[in-house]
Amino acid sequence: MTRRLRCFSILLTTLAGACGGGLAPLPIPTGLAPATLDVAARWADSTRPVEQRDIRFRWKFQDEHSSAGGRGRARLNPPDSLRFDVAGPLGSGHAAAFVAGDTALWAEPEEDVRKLVPNYPLFWAMLGIARSPVPGSVVRRFSDAAITAWQFAHGQDTVEYVRENGAAPRLLAEVRQGGKRLGRVETKLSPDGLAVSSRLTVVHPASRLDLTFYQNVKARPFAPDTWTRPAPPAR
């Protein structure tokens, strides 16, 4: 595998992993009450920026056998279009992808498209953004001055969010598929709700992905070709 593919594969495999090893239970409060899909969707919408954002971050991946890191960029166009670029040290292993809502429209290298963002609630939660429940979900919620919690259940699949308020706000997200833990995200937020840092912990294989955001600013209109698949490199 080339260095380029290796770097991107490590990042995507982390997003694709099954999570939960060594994790304490998600701090979901007791007393969740039934709620409607419309109310849940309005809450999820409130976590999304209303303007284009240019986001830069450092990433670090660790598992039992290796570690890697580099820098990345996310260009967000509301409501939910995202151009995602990552690179290893000194610009090695560059790759890019375009995600629209719950769909990866393209990824370069092409062979990694199915590995990219296999679970969208976890992916978006790393940016401090919640996803609305899918139609037909059973929705429950709890809210007070300190915490807001949501549970979206659809068959045996469950998405849970905990939004902690106060001086050090956080967004926690956990996903279960078929009743088994798939992933856990913890994103630390600034007082204005923007992501400061994020951690995705996975269990099989045991691994962890950390993002540290060093820029999250309002962007000028992005060029139209931002969302276009890059041309293949000349040979």
C-alpha cells in the first residue's frame, strides 16, 4: 500500500470501527420522556452552523500496533454539505471526500469511498453537529438547565446524544447497531458551540482518533469546484 493510501486508510478505518471498549456507560439521565420527530429535528438543526465554515484541525490515530497523525480541513456548506481533506506529515497521503447529509458522494482515492463515514451520526458529532432521527424512530428526551439528552431508536439501532451545558460544554454521541455498541464520540465545545476537540473511541480493533481544531471561521463563498471530484493525477 502506498504512503498516500496508508495514511487515508488509517483515518477511514478508525471511523469505520466498532466502538465501546473500556468506555463507561453514556451519562444518559433517568426520566427520558417521549418526544416527537419534529422537536428532535429542531434540536438537531440548532447544533448546525447557519453559515459556511472553514475548519482546520490536527488528527492523531492510535491503535495497538501503530500511530499516525497529520492535518485536515473541513469546508462546511449549510445545511449539511462537507468537503473533507486530510494529509499526513509534510503533506503526504493527501485524500479528499465529499459528504452530503447521510451520503458520501465521492472519495479520492475511489477505493476508499465505502470505508468513508460508515456512520453519519458519529462523523457529524466529531464536528459538534447532531443528526436528526430517521423517519419512524421512537424518540425520547430529557432536558434541564445542565443537560439535554436524546435517544433515537429505530428497530435495534439506537443513537443517543448528551449535550452538557455550563463552562465546559460537551456533545457526547453513542451509536448502537443491532443492540451492540458501534461508536462513541466526545466533542468539547466552545461557549458559542463550535468544536474545540473531539475523540472517537473504537473497540474492534481497539483504536482512537483525536481531532484538535485550531481554526473554525466564517468562510467566504466556496468556489464551485470545491464539491467536484479532483481530477486524477497526471501520469
